[in-house]
Amino acid sequence: MKTKLLLLSTLLLLSGVTLAQMPGGGGFGGGGGRYGGSSGRGDNDDRRSRTNTPNPMEADQPAQPKGNGKISGLLLDSTSNKPVEYATVALINQKTGKPIDGTTADDKGRFTISKIGPGEYSVQATFLGYGEKYVRNIKIEKGSDIQVGLIKLAPDVRMLNQVDVTGQRSIVEEKVDRLVYNADRDVTSKGGDAADVMRRVPMLSVDLDGNVQLRGSGNVRVLINNKPSTIVAASVADALKQIPADMIKTVEVITSPSAKYDAEGSAGIINIVTKKNTLRGATLNVDGGLGNRGAMLGLNGNYRTGKMGFSLSGHGRATYNVNGKFANEQTRGSVLTTQDASTRESGVRAFYNLGWDYDIDSKNVITAGVRYGVRNQLNTQNLFTKTSGGSFPTPITSFRHVDSKDLSGTVDVNVDYTRTLNKPQQEFSVLTQFSRNNRTNNFISDLFNETRANIIGGNRNDNDSYNQESTVQLDYTSPIGKNQQIEMGGKGIFRQVLSDFSYANLVNGSYVPSTMQPNNSLDYDQNVMGSYLSYTYQSKSKYTLKMGGRYEYTMIDARFGAEQTGTIINIPDYGNFVPSVNLSKNLKGGKTIKLGYNRRLQRPGIQFLNPNTNAANPQNITKGNPYLSPELSDNLEASFSTYIKTFYINMTVFGRQTNNSIQSIRTADDRGVITTTYDNIGQEQAAGINLFGNVTLFQKWQIGGGVDAFYVYLTNNRSATVDPTLRQSNSGMVVMGRMFTSLQLKNGWGFQGFGGMRGNQVTLQGNTGGFYMYSLGLRKEFKNKKASLGLAAENFLQNSMKVRTRINTPTFAQNSTNEMFNRGVRLTFSYKMGKMTFEQPARRRKKSVSNDDVKGDGGGGNDSQQAAPAAPAGGGGGRPRQ
């Protein structure tokens, strides 16, 4: 093991030496520099003419004398004061009125044009959906470094039937490499959690338990502010319930990640961006809500002065009155088992974050943060079981009362350093992060007599675990000329997972260790070394090509029992190369075409590996498989987007093939007991289409929605090692959709509505039924938008919602119905205190560790349903984030 760690450290060190020796280039995109200074600032002049925008890349001009002058600035939306990303900035000779140079703003709205000769110039900023903006009378002398400060672009104004219509920021936006859902504009999800937000995002679907899928696949990686977290590693579904909707600014869906991202997440990456403020001054926001199923309270404070900024936020959420039912019927031969249960859940979830950043000087910045999450959940289940037929000529009945608790605490600490080098967008960064999750997942199941008056037996399962992860990452970015860029880096991830599990039976009124199931533990260490190289090229004809490759080598040291005396689990080390290619073309009229291919891998998380046997429902047992290997997916997609007046539409077709797919396997014994585990026995193929769009009418009303449809084929017939009784295939069409509307009224009133549905899901051994959800929200703002009151209702037309699951195998069949009582109404409020100014300091894009390489629940692929909706007890534990 020490040899492996030494190899990892050496490779990372070599990566650092290589990065430090990389040559620089010219001015690709924007760069660093300070915004808000007054020296050399020109006069602002708005233009909303419909003339063609000069393209500095295509201008056929005589060679302009070069110098060492520089112009920098920051582009903001005039209505929202948020950055305008990837806008075009042209440098125009003020005497001739012709463009002589230019650039594109970065993802924070920053731009820099360098190597400017002496003279008088104007800067023109343009972007689709905005009017042109000029900064004139900029005088450049030898060595000038001009900061033009904030340039605010106003939404474009068009004449429709003699009515002025001003565009407003869409809830859904498409960017160069991702789709962005602006959650901060959604009234209906306020007071809810991240799962409520995810249900509104195109291409995503979230079931009633919070498990998220992208284009029908649960093999996604979920990041928080571009950072991994063992909050997510323990359970994606639980993490989404832990993060308050009020804390989320945007949700980014990345379906074709570049080589810079970790190889994990075969369907793509979901990045949750939380709200933060880096402007000068001090502010404190208070948010709260109270409803029939939950209550929340949140505080969000920011302080910035000079070169230093602080942010502190805390959100707590209590859930109660979360009731449910399920009915289950399963047959094996002539044995018939039926079950009925009622459930009740309550819990407390809290999320705290402290951030700090410091500008050492104009080229060096250091950031740090501490994040802590708590998730304590209690579940009670009353379970009635009846078994008859086969070896049970006389029906046998039983009644169990199951109490389970799932307690989790997570801490994330990061320290990051970024240095901007001599050329715009040339920078080097060192990123570090430590993350640890401690979890207790226990249950006690009491067996009662027929009259339900006395306890006659019982069993208990305790599962304590931790999941620890340390990461070191080096990144280097440099332009090559004016239209090329290279990115490269190295990364080391060191993971330690320990899951202790024990079993006990009730004997004479007290619990004693089980003789049938001995206590044990899983000690699972995993180290991943990765390096990448990515190249970007922008042509004069508006083509953009981004291609690269990433190599990752994974080393695993796993064993059952004690570290020195336990049984070694022989899992070979393995390496993977994952290429990616993305090509886009900007056409006239705001049309864009994109093509993308990438290979992704999905390593199993702890809920797939953990060998703890969860028998909270003794007729439906689940356990993991520590011998799982990763699955590998090839993804291909093509998209087209366009604006038709005020209507935006996007259409994407995609195909995906997954080999060595991790699928759940269900078997039944002679007593009718179903055991669910996991294995690399499947192949999955999927192809489909995503269609979504939105339109803004009369400046105040926005309507949007989308439909996702795809065909999926799952099989384990091609594996020669598969048990003949498990050879099975399944296929079918899956359809899901969503629609939302937002109306801004006078005097601070606003109204929003949302509706979404998910059709039947295809699994390897059956299918899971569909469901639909809807909500309405009303909000009133007061005191110049410093305070607001809101009322939201969801699923208010029916008392409960049912989801049916069907499983058919050569040896048994199962039909179950899960009923959830999720009718809800809540009252929300918010109040903002303090004052911020737009004296913007030089905010470089903050970099952070982003580990996105583990298959987790909320993943689980197309076959992630449990054999039956048993109590969520036992079987927990930390998860290795590969």
C-alpha cells in the first residue's frame, strides 16, 4: 500500500512540474484585473440598433500596430446585476469605426483585451437577447492598463403589436457546455428542498423517495458548488432532502463533460450552485417557512471589505406528518406472501457553511471554506405479513413493529490557491479538500403475538460507519494565440471507508448476538490517480472544438474484519482512459448546433458494496456486493437550439451504451423470501430525445416546459457467467415531462405554477409505475423587495399518490404498491437586512475540488427500486467516492 501511495505522490509531483513549465500564449478570452476603478474610464453609450455585430475574428482589416496596452472590464445584466457570460467584446478604432481586435467574456462576465497599440478606441459589448453597449473615448498610451469597470447590458426591447416587450431572465438557460435552471426565480419550491427543485429541471426526473435520474439513468454525479461531499456520497436522495430549496441559486446539468472532470458519472454531472454574495458591504437574510408537513428557518450573512470577504449561512428543516403505506404480494411456485404496512417518518436536517476568501494581490487569491451537514431521520413501520401455500398448508401470519434511525453528520473543509500568470486566462491553481461522513443506521424489529399484545421475538441490526476522503488537485490553463486554449492537470483522491455491522436476536426479553449472522466489518480503501489534457479551438467561422482525454488509475485495498487479521478481498487495480470531443457551431439568427461524444465510468458506492444484510422486512432482504467492478458508458449526443422571436427552443437527441452495468438481482428461496443484491451482469442501451423551450410574453409572463422520451434495452443474457435462472432482458419506452409558468404582477405580486409527470420506468426484471406532481405559489414583496411573504401548495387535489412496481422473473413474481401522503401547503417569509454596493473587486473564478466519480443511490441505474418498500433501516454506512 505504501508503494502505491508513493507512486501516486510521485505522479502528482511530476504533473506539477510539467504544469509549471508550460509556455503561455496570447489573449484567449477574458482575464484578471480589477473592476470598478476610474482611471481611463470612457463614456457609456447605449445602442439598441438591429445592425449586425462586428465580429473581430472575421474582420478583414490591415494589421494594427501592436503595443502593450490593456483594457479590462466586467459585463453585468442591468436588471439582475448578474454576470453576462460568454458575451462578445469588440475593440473598435474610434477614427475608422471598424473593429480591430476582440475577445469573449468568461463565465463570470470578465474580459481583457491586451497588446493594444497607442490610440483612441471604443469597446462594444454584445450578446444574444441584449442591446449593444458601447464605452467610448478610451485613450491608450504606452503601458496603459485601463479598467472600464462595470458594463451593464440591458435586455433587448422589441416592438410587438405596438407594445414594448422587454425580455426577462429565463428560468431555463442554455450555455456553452451546460443547461442551467435558475432556481432562485422559482416561487413554488420555496420552503422545500433540493429534490423539489430537481423535479423542475429539464432532462432530470426525481421519484417520490428523492432518487434522481438524468435521461433515465441514475448514474449521475451530484456536486455542490463544483465540490464533492460525503453528504452526497452517503446518499444522493438524502442529500437532496437536506439542502433547502431557498439556498439554491442554480442547478447545472452537464451531459457531455470535458476531460477536466473526473471520469465518474456515466450519464452526466449535476452541479448545485448555492446562493452567495461577494460584493462590498454587509447583509443578512432571514428565510423561514411553516407547513403541514415541515418547517424551516435559514440565516444567510455576508461581509466584504477590501481584499477580504466572509460568508456564513445556516439552514435547518424539520419534517413531520410524513405518512405512507405499502402493499406487497409475491409468489414463488405455490408459496404466496402478502404484506401490508403503514409508515411514519420525522426528522431534522441542517446545513451550515462558512466561507472566506482573500485577494493577496492582483494575481494571487486564496479561498477556504467549512461546510457541515446534519441529517437525523426516524422511521416507524407497522408491518403485517401472511404466508400460505407450498410448505405452509396452514397460513402463517405475523405482525412486526419496526423502529429505525438514520443519523448522519458530514464535514467538508477546503483550502484553494489560484495564481493568475502573465497572460489573460493563464493561471495555475492548487486545490485541496478533506471530507468525512459519520453515519449510524440501525433498526429494531419487534415481533408480536396474534393479539398484538405481547412481544414474542425480534431482531436488531446496528450499522456504524464512516467515509473519509482527502483530495489534492493541480490545474493549469493557458491560451495559445487568440483562439486556442490548453488545460491540463493532475489529481489524487485518497478514500477510507469502514462499515461495522452487528446482529442480535431477542431472547427472554433481552437482545443477544445472533448465532445465524455473525458480526463483521468492511474496511475499504481506495486511491485514484488521474491526469487530463484538454484543448479548445475557436475558428473564424464560429466553430468551437473542445477535445481531450483523461486517464485514471484506481487502487483498492479491501478486507472483511480487522485490518491485520481480516479476510482480504482480492480486487485488482485497474486503469481507464476516457476521451471526450465536443463541437459547436453558431449560425445566424441565434441558432446553435452541438455534437458531443464522451466515455464515462461509474464506480460502485458503499450502498452497492456494503455486505451488511438489511432484514428490517424479513420477507425482502437487501445486501451489497463488495466484489463489484466499475461500469463503462459511451455517450453520443447532438443538439439544436434557436430563438424564434421571444420563443427559445432546444432539441437534443442522444444515445448511450453501458457495459458491465451494475444492476440489482433478486432471488427467492423456498419460503418466498426475496433477497436483493447487485452484480456486474447487465448491458444497457438507451436512445431518445429531449425537447424543451420557454417564451416570455408581454415582459411579465413566462411559460416553459419540456418532454423527454427514450427507448431503453436492458439484458444480462450476454454474460456466460450468469446463473441460467437469472438470464433476462427487458425493454420499453419511457416518457416524462414538465411545465411551468411565471407571472409578475403589479405592486410586488408574483404567481407561479408547476406540473410534472414521469411515466413507467423500465428495470431489468420488471417496471416501476409512473406518477405526477404539481404546485402553485403566490408571493408578495414589500419594502423595495427587502421583505416577502409567500404561500405555496402542492398536490392539493388528492389525498395521496400511489406508485406500483412489478417484477417478473423465471422463479418468482412480485407486485407492490407504495402510497405516499404528500399533500402539502406552506407559508414562507424572507427579510433582507444590510446594504451591498457594486464596488466590485477583482473576483476571479473560484476553483475548487470536484470529485465526480461514484455511483450512489439516487443513482442505482434503471433498476434502483428496492424489492419492496421496506423500512429504510440498516444497510447504511459511508460510501467510497471513487
